[in-house]
Amino acid sequence: MLNLHALRLFLKVAELGSVTQAAQELSISQPAVTSQIKKLEKELGLQLLSPLGRGVRLTEVGARLAGEAGRLFSLERNIEAMLEEHRLGQAGTLKIAATYLPANFLLPGPVASFKREHSHADVAFTTTGSAQAFDLLLRFEADIAFIGGGKRLEHADLEGIPWLEDEMWFVVHREHPLADKTVPLAALAEEPFALREPGSFSREQLFSLFRLRGLPPPRVGLEMNGFSELIRVVSDGYGLAFLSALEAQEAVELGPLRRIRVEDVRLTNPISLYTRKEPLSALAARFLDLLSIKR
């Protein structure tokens, strides 16, 4: 195996053309430098240096070895610099997975701010379902995952912490008789709802609420696969929607929708952060610092 310590000493001698100068620059005794190079020549079975006045000159193979050694140690320095950049969070890829709500309403601003501050780092942002986000974490294809809709996963390799809660709103067209009113839940029992597909968090939460209050299930007039479709159909005057405030806020404040406040009802959409049970990468830790999340 090539003696890298001796090779470093040889390269310094080759660069300076003098064993004495190399020893002085490296703060090593001249006999020690000479001994290491002699040992290297013996191990290789090749003469690398020959005397030249008060200095030395490179043999043909010595010159070739010096060139290759220079490239080798340059690559080593580049590797060390790359690793240090990763340790300091100055390079690498921050891999984020998120479900629809945090991906569209909570994370774009922080991601943009993070990227401005870490221009040399890459960001891979995946919007996906909760099950897929967990899989990305477990496959090391995501560093952190933001999961909305109250989905919880107990896994030996993952840990989750609450991040924030978004209020759920009942919304209708601004000309609906119940717009801006505060009513008992029973007042909504006969109203047609435009709801997300079966299995969605908002739909399950709404049905559970009606069931707990001893009311018949909500009357489903339309089923839609996305919140944008719900916003549009209710904006055009059909039925009620039960949505996250983040989803509905703009249409309520600036558009055609209005809230219905229901007596003694306050439901929320919890959003959690999940990570693997291991130290975070420097980039992931810095992103969570930006969000003021303590893991």
C-alpha cells in the first residue's frame, strides 16, 4: 500500500526542489524527510530523486509521480472542502416532502427564503399524500416531512411533533341565507354539501362531528377531488363547503365566499413534522430553525 505520508513529503520536495527547504516548511527535520523518501523509493523499487548541487532533481518516474500526487492531494482537499460545506449546511440537497395543505399554503415562502440564504444548496420539494411522504422518509428520499390532516404514524424509525393547527371553516356563497350567521349545527343538516372524496380528512371530520351531535349524516350534493374545485363550485352558488381556513381564507376575504359560524364547534386541521430518529442534516436543521421548530 502506498505510504501517503511519505508521498506528501516527496511532493513537497519535488515542488521546492530541496529537501532542506521542504523540511523547513513542514517543520520536520531534514534527516526525517530524507529517511521517509528513501523508504518510499525502497517500497516502490524506483529512484524518485537524484542529487543536483545543493538540491535535488526529479527522475523521469519521479516527475510523473509528483504530477499524479499533486492531483491526488488536490482531490483530497476538494473532498474535505465538500464535506465541510455539508457539515456547515452550505451545500447539499434539502429534501422536503409535504401533503397538499402545507405544501401549497405554508412552505413556499419559507422555502424561498431558505433558498435565498443558501444559494449553493439544492432543494427537492415533493408534494404527495401522507403515506407516500412517510415512505420517502423511510427510503431516505426525504429529510423532513410535513403531514396535514391529522394522520399519525407510529414507526420505530420515525418521530413526529405537532407543528401548528389550522381552523376548519364552513363556507357558503355570500348571498346564501346563512352567510355571516352564527347558527346551531342542526341548521346545516338539510343543506347540501360539496365535499372531498370519501377518506379525506375534512369529510371524515365533518361526518364524525354530525354523528357525535346525534344528527343524521351531512347531505352530500357533490364530491370533488380538490379544494380548488370546491371553492369554485361554492363560489358559483352551490351548497356548503367544509374547508381548512388556509384554503378558504382568500376567497372569504376577497372573493364571493362567506363563513358560517357554528355554535360550540371549533375543529382544526393539525399539521405535524416527521423526521427519522437520527441527527438531521445541517440543511434540514437550518430549515427548521427558519420555521422556529424545535425538534
